Amino acid sequence: MQRTWLPTTLAAAMFLAAPALSRAETAPKVNLGGILAKQPEKHKAPDVAAPPAAWPRLDSGAVVCRSQADLQRHAAAMRGQFVGSSDCHLISRATAIAIVAREGPGQTEVTITGTGETAWTDAWLPANPPPGTTTAASQ
């Protein structure tokens, strides 16, 4: 009976140490005399600035039509009116453009950079570029 305190003390110490050991990753790093094995440092990805986006551009999902009349027919079809076919397609990825003319709030004539194709779009293109973009004039 003289040694009954030893198992009780060890059990109490393990009971009290278990929560601290289970939070070893979030707890401050303590060596505890070599009891805990050193964990390797986790490598983080380096902070790299994203490349500036081109402006003006049409983002994925924007509608581009061959003529202004095609754009108007497309808009009527979107309102549920029965109209003839329109020569329009969706942009699949962000595409740099140049704004040629604006005809009202939802009709903008653009030239697609690279192909030189002139088209009409109903995409909202503000007059001033958003922050973090590069324009052809600033390059």
C-alpha cells in the first residue's frame, strides 16, 4: 500500500497533459526537455502579386454580336419577344478589346484585340478602368 500513490500520480499527470499534447500544433512551441518531437516547419507559398488585368476587356460570358441590329435582336429575344436569328456568341474567356463607340447604355461597339474584328456588346464597360488594371495607353 505504500506505492499506491505512484500510479495515481502518473494517471493524474497523463490526464492533465493529454489536452496540452493534443493541441500541440496550436499551442506555443515548447520543447519540454525533448519529450515532444520537433515538427518540421510548414512551407508557405510565396506572396506573388497577380499580373495586372487588361482593360478594357470582355469577361467570360459576355455577349458579342456582329452588328448593332444583331445585338438589338438578341436583346429582344432575351426579353421573350419572338424575333429572327441573331449573329451573336458568348465570350469563353477574358478578351482584351478597344472601345470604338457607345450607342446608349447597353450598346457598345468594340474591336477585339488580336483579331481586329469589330463587334457589338451589351456588357457594361465603365469609362474609367478599375484599380489594378493596365490599359493600352499605360503599357
